Amino acid sequence: MQGLEIGAAWYGEEGSPFLSAHRLSEQLGVTQAELAKLIGVARNTLSAKSATRKVDAALSPVVRILTMAGEMAGEANRAVIWFKHQPIPGWAGKTAYDLVAEGKADQVLAYLEAVRSGVYA
């Protein structure tokens, strides 16, 4: 759980308990519109103060994936490269980014958990 706290701190907005869409989009090297599409929310929702909890909940699986991948890869930049570019075995060449965009973040997390446990696909 400590890793998730580190990830949340890394992707959070200073002085706020919530994750930052701006910081995550910068880290991933995507626009706010691309990030909104990735996590399944409207572009305007990312910056709406009234939607902070909704955005935080939508960003959380991506941050969990990046945090776990970062722990396994040794650094956040490697995790981002893996997330965006490395096909996951058994998913017809799809990357973690592709699967998250399809609403399958839980399956990416399950894959990472299996790899971390020593089970390779």
C-alpha cells in the first residue's frame, strides 16, 4: 500500500488530497482531451471543481497501474513507456493504455499482479 501512497503523492496536486489530471497528462505526455477519453470522462469534467471526486475516482486505476509498473520497472518514466507502448501478452498487441481506454484497467492490474507474483503470460 505504501507504493500507492507514493503514486498518489506523485500524481496529486500540491495541497489537495485529490489526484491531478494535469500532472497525470503531463507524465503520460498526452493532452487533457486524450486523458479524458482514456479515463472515460468529458474533457470539461477534468477541470470542473464540482467533479473533483469523480475525476479522482476515474484517474485512480491509471495511477495504480503506473505506480505498480513503476515499482516493478524501477522508475516512473519506464512505467509510462511500458503503459503506452508495450503490448500485453494475450491481448492481441494491445497496450495497457489501449486496455484502460476500453474500460479494462482491472485486467491490467490483474496482469501486473500476476507478473509481480512470478506468473508470466
